[in-house]
Amino acid sequence: MGRYVVRRLLQAIPVLLGTTFLIFAIVYALPGDPLQALAGDRRVDPVFAQTMRELFHLNDPLIVRYGYYIRDIFTGDFGTTFRGLPVSTIFEGKFQVTLNLALMALFIEAVVGIGLGLIAALRRGRWSDTGILAVTLMLVSIPTLVSGFLLQLLLGVQLKLSTGIDFFPVTGVADGWRSYLVPGAVLAGTSIAYLTRLTRTSLMETLRSDYVRTAIAKGMPRRRVLGRHALRNSLIPLVTYLGADLGTLMGGAVITETIFNLPGIGQQLFTSVYLRENSVVVGIVTVLVLIYILANLIVDLLYAVLDPRIRYE
């Protein structure tokens, strides 16, 4: 197991280098002068511009600047903005907000998606199965922007006016974990649909397996067959999807954080792209890549827990 983890970590190095170089090249290849974009309509002093270019290596070739960036990354330095602020300081607290939002969305997605998929698989062809499939189609079709404002209106305004209960706060993070309930549900909407269909398909294939039919024929209780054998063996593709979806949820939280006014990394990424703060954009993407790599490593290790036949040599 230890050798497998070390091997996977070594394999993650070229992935990290490739993805960071790609985003580094895209960000710094954008047309226009980032110093002039920062100054707006005001004229940039030539002496100051030359000093800043030398300080941030803007006159060096792209590959040289990327080398400086990678060197600093391995020492824990994500760079400095043109305003002199360390990038790590800018998104230090914001990553916690986005991580809380992504974990809440992942929890809602897992509970609702697997639950609905389980019901649909066990009642295949009935009205409940048809209704669940229709709901998943609706979740995929409704844009996040629409579902976000709709839930804000229903839970944040109408429910509070009719009952006087403010259990579902729809703006800010002042109410602790409750602040992430509605945004998490909005962020998880599309993923719930995909996970429901994946659970339904995976469980239906497992229920048609020979060992499941043999266990039922021998008189084993259906609930035990379902929980101990069928569902457990169906979890491998679900865990794979959930692990990969964690990075997707964190990277796709821009619209959700904007709707619900959450001071997370999504809002910061949007602002940084608008203000041409390239070091912040590259630093955020780098951390997201690291989280994605770590999540996939954890998923791979969970395979052996779900299926003892899997061994890591």
C-alpha cells in the first residue's frame, strides 16, 4: 500500500506540472498589459512600469517565468500581486468557504442521489422510477442561475414571510453551517441528477448478477442481499464519481457564490480574472488541481475497502 501511494504521488507530479503550465500559459498569453489594466484609464508611469516588469519578470520568456513560479510553489509561495499582497493571504479564508460549500453539496448529492437511485432501481418500470427519471431530467435542464434565485425567493422570502422561520439563510455565511444548505443544494443540483442515474444503472446491473440471484435463491433475506452484496459492489463507480466531483464542485462554485453572496474562492477567481490579477488566478487553479489529485488518490484507496479483491502491489 505504501509503495502504491508513493507511486501515485510521483505520477501526480507531471499532472501538476502539465496543468499549471497550461493555465499559466493561457493566463499570461492574454492580450493587453496587466499593469495598464490595473491602472484603468490612468497613465502608468514608465519608470514604475519598468520596475514592476523587472520585479515580476514580465520581460522574461514565458518558460522562464513559469520556472520561477514552480520554484516558488515548492517552497509554499504562491506569488505576490501587483499590489504587494501575498496570494496565499488573499485566498486563505476564502478557500475555507468554498470547501465548506463543496462538502455540503457533496453530502446532499450523495444522500439524495444515491437514495433516489436506489428507489428507482428497486422499482424499475413503475411510476416512481419514471417520476425520478423525470426529476433528474429537470435538474439537468434548469440552469444554476435560475434554480438559485428561485430557491432564494421560495425559502428565503416566501417561507420566512409565511411562517416567520428563518431556518434557510440565503445570503452570507453568518449563520454557520445553515448558510450552506440552500447554496449547497443549488450547487449539487446537476450532480444529483447524474449520480441518481449512475446509481440506478449500477445497482440494476448488480441485481442481475448470478451471485445475487443465488443468494436470494438460498433464502438470504432480500434486505441483507441488497445492503451487504448488491449495494456495496455498486458503490465503486459511485465513489469514483463523487471523488472526481469534489474538484468540479469547488471549481464550479462561481455562480452559486455570486448568487448567495458567499465570500469564497469562486468570487475571488471571477474578480481576479476581471482585474487581470494573473498571479491570483494561477494560484487558485494550482490549489484546485492539488485538491483534485488528492481526492482521486483517496478514491483509489477506498477501492480496496469496498472490494477486498482489489489489492495494491
